Amino acid sequence: MSRFYVTTPIYYVNAEPHLGHAYTTIVGDALTRWHRLMGDDVKFLTGTDEHGQKIQQAAEAAGKTPQEFTDEVAPKFANAWDRLNIANDDFIRTTEPRHRTAVNELLQRCYDAGDIELDTYSGWYCVGCEAYYTEDELDEGHVCPIHKRPVEHFEEENYFFRLSRFQDRLLDWYAEHPDAIKPAHRANEALGLIKSGLRDFSVSRTTVDWGIPLPWDEDHVAYVWFDALTNYLSAVGFGDDSADYTDWWPVDYHLIGKDIIRFHCVYWPAMLMSAGVEPPKGYGVGGWLLVGGEKMSKSGGNAVNPLDLVDTTGVDGFRYYVLAETPYGSDGDFTYDGLVARYNADLANNLGNLAARVATVVGKKCDGVGPAPDPSSSLATAAADAYANTAKGWDDVAPSKALDATWSLIRATNAYLESNEPWKMEPGADVDRVMGDALEALRIVAVLAYPAVPETSQAIWERIGLSGEVVDQLLPDAATWGGYPGGLTVTKGDPLFPRITA
RNA sequence: GGCGCCGUAGCUCAGUUGGUCAGAGCAUCCGGCUCAUAAUCGGAAGGUCAUCGGUUCGAUCCCGAUCGGCGCUACCA
């Protein structure tokens, strides 16, 4: 049994969970569910980023301490993931003691390695961005181009991480691991960043209190890089003498958005190299889910609350849509019409209706008892192809391809029924053979579709009379033709995905 | 300015060493079926594979240019 460790970014708690957060988190959940079916020992981590000036200020504005403030917001993320049926194994918060332990350890190692040094930084600082700008990056009158508010001139002593020393080591590492970043075209972007030259970056602040003090200089608080990124190590016991973080490290995939490639694919591995820690094995870089063609933002007024949509399509309908609609790595455009169209076409018409028609015919022609499949059924090859391509899709961190492959078996089964017309046959061996095949296909579909639509898979599983849980199935055996035993009671039940007509 | 990407059926996109590569899904139209959530199955229509040149026996897939869309990055006075 191999281990498989996947992370999402930790989400900054200055905003409520929105569609963008949900997208990455659902991808991670589906990917890790697939690996559990493959028999891997899986750890899926998500969490919240809770330090920094913006949180401090938001807390003050709310008349709360930062800790009180984050204690109220962090559960909103955890609850949202519960609603979306996210099976994360851990939920890390950067305000936890275990995280402070790991940050201290990582900082100290880099400091001891001589890669963190004191220097002076001066420039125009935007509180909203928590970042410095050069003169020419600002709008007229020293105004932040993003927040459209005046920036402040600061000069402070900061500790700097000597990223500039790591260019060759990073290039060498990526040369030896050409498939580390998926999809491939995103890897070119990361390499471009490295080749274009690396500047040292500031890792501490003296102007902020809400954070983790540097272990060798309490006047400084760790800035976001060493704080937030380190969560991936905190959750596996880095810096904890009673644990061995290498049980899980290096991580298999950091799932990230395309906007944070630099920090995850350049800063982070360099920090780890400095500390003598293996860089991540891989990264899955997703695009943005745009709304109306524009990046979703609170201020833009187009933020979509994923939980509102669940009421329309169900949890599985929403999960399926975000996974299937957009090729991973590309930007997607979220639209309500698109959501409904895909729900109706793939879930109501294809999958849901298939389950319904099979149950009805079994009821009418087989006395409601599911027959066993034909070992040499023509559907068996469709099932084998579906499994192979579904597996490849998940291996490539390409959910839309994986699901398309799974759905190919659903389409093949609908066609199979059409060409055999069991509803025209008299009860007997011929009907049993056809319906056994259909039930077997449905069983395999339930397993293969499980990462995307876990509740539906379990429902199908039970309706065709199988006991136990889909989550406990093991691939590839569970997708091998012939697993449906026959002799089980098949029940129809309510439509799995009622068609949306509005 | 530099580096890179993209522009293939109405829509979203596949096409991984140039020779059945002109495809899939959705949408449309026609037909079949009636077990099923007016679902499903089959068929058709639809593209000079952005434009113009070049290499080649032959290019969507190689090279150059142009138009259009985009990403990252660097900025001189």
C-alpha cells in the first residue's frame, strides 16, 4: 500500500468560502477518493490561513481579538466542506500550536543554513495587499492599483530569504522531475519564472503583531511565506519529535490556483531545499472558475456561494459540474445555464435515467431480482476501456477526462439496452443475460463515478442490491467484469437526479 | 520590449514524434423505440483545422510573416 498525500491551499479567513475555494477543494476530494479506491493510504489536507495584518485589522474592526475573530470564521470553511461532502483527513489552522512548532523548525533550519539574513527594506506598502510596490507600479498619487487606496511609505528591517542562491538548484530539480507540474503547460510558466531571475524575498515583519515570532528574534513576526506554506509540513508532524514527518512527506500533490505558482513552485521548494527537506513531488495547477467571464471577487459583486447551488442540483450535481465542465488547468466560466445543462444531460438523462430504466425492466421481466452478467458480454470491453481511461484521467489530475471516460460506459450501456430491447422479450435466459450485463455495468459505473458523486454511487450500489459500501471497494478488481453476483433484489427508488426544467 | 501560449463543426474542446486526423460531447434536424426522469438509440447536417507564404511526394500538426485573444516577465529615456 502506498501513501498519497494531497493538499489544497489554506484559505485566508478574511472572506467567506466561495466558488473558487470550493473548486480546488472538490478536485482534491475527488482525487483522493480515487486513490482510496486504488488502495492507497491517503491523507487529504485543507485548512485556513489566519495570521497577518488584514486579519488583525478585521478583528479590531469587529471589536474582537484576532483569535476570537478567526475562531468564528474558520468553522465556516470546515462547515462548507462538510456540506460539499469533502472527506479531508485533517484541517489545519495556522493558529494551532503544531503549526507554530513546524514554522519555528523550518525557519530555524533555514536560518542555520545561512539562507535567512537581516536586511533593510523600504518602499510603498499597501495594507490591503500586504505587499510593497515600486513607484511605477502604483497609480497616480501613490494609489494601490488593486485596492485603489493610498499606499504608505515604510522602511523596516526585515529578514530576507536568499532565494537568489537557488536558481540552479531549482532548475536542476525540475530538469530531473519534468512531470512534477500538471498540466504541462503550467510547468513552462514556473520554469519561466525561475529562469527570469530570482530575487530575495522578505520573510518577516516588525509592523505586524498577529503572527509567529521568529525563533531567534522575537521582534519580528514571520511573513506569509514561511507561515502559510509551512502548513503542509505542520500537518504531518514536522518539528514534532514524537512524529516522523517523512511518513507522509514529500507530498504527492499541492493543488493550487495558477495565481500562486510562484510561491508554491519556486519559493517553497527553495525554502525546503535550504532546510534540508525534500521538495514536493508534484503540483496540480488549476485555472480560475470565472463568473460571467470575470474573476470572481467580493468587491465585484459576482461572488458565488457554492452552497446556494447545492439546493438546486444536490451536492453530487454541483461536484460533478465543477469537475466535468472545465479541463483542469484552464479557466472555466461558471454559469447557471451551464450547470443546469450539464446536470440534465449527464446526470438526469444519462446516469439517472439509466438506473431507472434498468430497475424497471428488471422489475417487469426478472421479478425484481437482478440476474448475473454474461462473462463474455460485449459490454465488458467498454467497461475495461472505461476503467483504463478513467484511471489515466485521475493519474493525470484531469478530472474532466476521467469523468468523460466513466460516462462512456454509461452511454455504451444505454446503447446496449437499445440494441437488445429486453422490454420486448419474454422473461427468460435472454432477458436475464441482457439485464445482468446492464446491472454489472451499473455496478462498475458506481465505483468509477464515486470520486465525483459519492452519494449517488452508494445509492446505485444499494438499489442494485449490493451490500457494503462503495468506499470500501478496491480497484482494479472492483472494475473487473463479472463482479455482480446476481440473485439480488433490485429496487427502483425515486429519480437520482430529477430533471431541472426551469 | 522579452519569453510563451492560443485561434479546429453553432457552443465547449480532443487531436503526443506531418500521410484513414478531419473527431467527441452539447445544441439543431430527420428517423427508430417506448423499458425509462418528453429520457434513450441511430442517422444527417455543420469546419478552405485564424490569414498569407515556405519546406515536403504530401501539413491542422514543421518554418516565416500577418491579424486577433491571452499569460508571465522586464522596463530605457
